Amino acid sequence: MTYVATATQTIPADLHRTVRRGQTLYYAGDSAPSLYRLDSGLMRAVRLTPQGRNLTVRHIRPGDIFGEECLQGQVRGHQVVALTDAVLTPIHPEHLSTGELWDLTRSLGAQLQRMMTDGVHIQDGDLRERIARYLLNLADSTLGGQHADGTRFVRATHELIAEGTGATRESVSKLIGEMRDDGLLSPAYRCLTLTDEEGLRLLSGYHG
């Protein structure tokens, strides 16, 4: 479950910041003057592997407070990229009340639990299973949607799925083709329809 902060929502609207889909909020190594709260949209934290590939290490959902490097006086540890248009609010810890600090603690704790679950999903099982889990996860996010007939879809590229499952784009493309042939998915440009969602759940062991 995403923890939604409440006390920090009194910040004036003119302090909100908009980041467009595909834009980077900050890069690894940048200074960290503030926290952020994501008000709407979906973002991800990306780390470059020793092999030179991007790996998604964290999804940032509405209500999440992130950028915690500033609490330790450190530079940014990850690149943070908007997966959709996003609105967020800078938060300066020195201005937070006691109640707002508790909001921050609960938000970071909830995200840590989610990251641990996501980490297991990336590492456990073969790639076909991991792709199914990741797509079902994204279907419940801002990247998900629903066709007129009720069938759900995910707006995602093969590259995004590869970076979210610790795989190569070539491997993901091959398996998505196989999953299409098996009737699990219907791929289109930057969109994957979950044709047989129950089959995907059985494949993945996903219980969300």
C-alpha cells in the first residue's frame, strides 16, 4: 500500500513542480537540498549497473516522499525519471513539524517494504515469470489503463520492462513475443494489453 502523507499537504500550490514524461528530476551525484513528495503521476529511481545497463530500483507513487539523501547530507544516489507527467512538492526537513516528521518516517517505511517486495520479484523465478509480475504491478499504477471491454493494459516499452526486471531488452522482446503467441498479451506500440490476466497471475504467483 502507498502511504499518503497528510500534514505536508498545506504547502502553497505555487511551490509545486511539474516534470514531464521522460524528463529527469535529478541525476546521481547531484546535490540534495530537499526532499520531494510526489503529488500525482509515476516516477522511478534508476541506477547504472557495472555492465552499463539501467536498472529500475524503485517506483515512486503518489503520496511517496523521496530524496532522503538530504537527511544525511549526501549527494543523490540515483537518477529519478518521470514515467508519466508528474507533479511534486519540494519539502525542506528543517521546516517540518513533529507531525510532519512522523509522516515522513511512515512514508519512507512503507516504501522500504515495497522495495523489498519488488526486489524479490526481480530476483525470484525465470524472466517470463518476472515479466508477468512486473506488468501486473504496473497495471495498478498510473501507467495502467482499461479498454472499453474492461481488459486492462499497460503503457510500457520493452526497454522499461527490461530495466524493471533486471534483463536485456532483447530477452524481454523475445519472451513478450512468446507470451503473445500463448494468448497472454497483445502488444502494440508502447502498450501491452493483458489479454489473459488470470493466466498472467497464475504464471507470476502475483497476489496484489
